[in-house]
Amino acid sequence: AQSVTQLDSQVPVFEEAPVELRCNYSSSVSVYLFWYVQYPNQGLQLLLKYLSGSTLVKGINGFEAEFNKSQTSFHLRKPSVHISDTAEYFCAVSESWGAQKLVFGQGTRLTINP
Amino acid sequence: DSGVTQTPKHLITATGQRVTLRCSPRSGDLSVYWYQQSLDQGLQFLIQYYNGEERAKGNILERFSAQQFPDLHSELNLSSLELGDSALYFCASSLQGDGNIQYFGAGTRLSVL
């Protein structure tokens, strides 16, 4: 079985500052990794994904994440945040073979202060 | 817009009642997934259907059931509702062999009073 731990439940950041949202996962099999964003009163939007290949993946809205197999991490980064990035961010994992359900972390609430 | 449509957006009902949530997947997607988002449990996988057949089951209560119809839309039926069933219910769809990239609908917010 897989599990995901998002190490910070809340991250406050000033506008235009860099941010890193941390995600660690546990799995005995090969996995796919995802970051989703949930804006207030909206559904989940895919930010980026790691399926295979380059460990640095780029997503929408200037976000990127790096897959680190040895540390079982998939941290999300953005070099300069904007007020509009205020949202809840979810890290998720699924098996690359077999069961395709997503297992989510508890979420990190990113708050951007002016 | 993800292309996944969920209706209704909001549902308010009483304990003991039964409700049906509906999901239309993206055009061409054969898999439909249901998730529940609550404050205490977070986002939890409930059930997956692939081309009309149940593919995987998560922590879905016996009071809950789902099906996927020949036109690929899916319904989640919740019966004998309890206060604790109040949550946001999401549907997602994916294309088989696409790295399991799931696209989510806007959700149905269920309030059980």
C-alpha cells in the first residue's frame, strides 16, 4: 500500500518570495506522482505529474517538482509566488501498474501575504 | 474546465435519506473514480469503474454503491445517510494507458442535516 505525507499543513509566504511544499511518499512498488491544486470552492486541478524520465518536472503556473527516489520525495517549488497562488495543494501517488487509485496527502494550505 | 461534469453542485438532505450523485467523464475516458473529501479524513478513494465494470474498491461504506452506465456516465448512490456523510464528493476520469492522469470534476457538496 502507498502513503503520502505532506510535512507542512500550512505555509505562509510573502508575495514574490520562493516557496517549497514538501511531500514524502511510501510505496513498495513503482509509482506515479502528482501535485493537484484546489482553489477555494473549486475542484482539483492537476499542476504537474511525474510518470518516468527526467526527475525535474515542470507544470502549470510556474510550478516545478523534483522526484527523488532515494529520499522518496516529490517536493513542489515555485521561485516567485503571487497572491493568486493562495490555495490548498495536494500531493498524490498511484501505482504505475495495477491499482490506479490516487492516494493523497493531507494537503498544504499556501497563503500568500502582500 | 476539466471536462468532467458533476451534478448537482450542492445537495442538502436529512438523515436517513438516499441521494444520487451523477458524473459525466471527459469524452473518450473509460475510467471513472469517486473520492470523498472531508475535514477529518481528507481525500479518500471510494471506488473505480472501467468501461462499466467495477475495477477497484476503497473505503466505501456498504450504504454506498455506484455504477457506470453504457454511455460511461456514473452514479454514486448514498443511502441511510448520517451526519458524518456530509462531505465533498469528487468524480474523476482517466484514459487507460495515459499514466493514470485523473481529471476531476468540481464536486458535489453534500450536507446531511
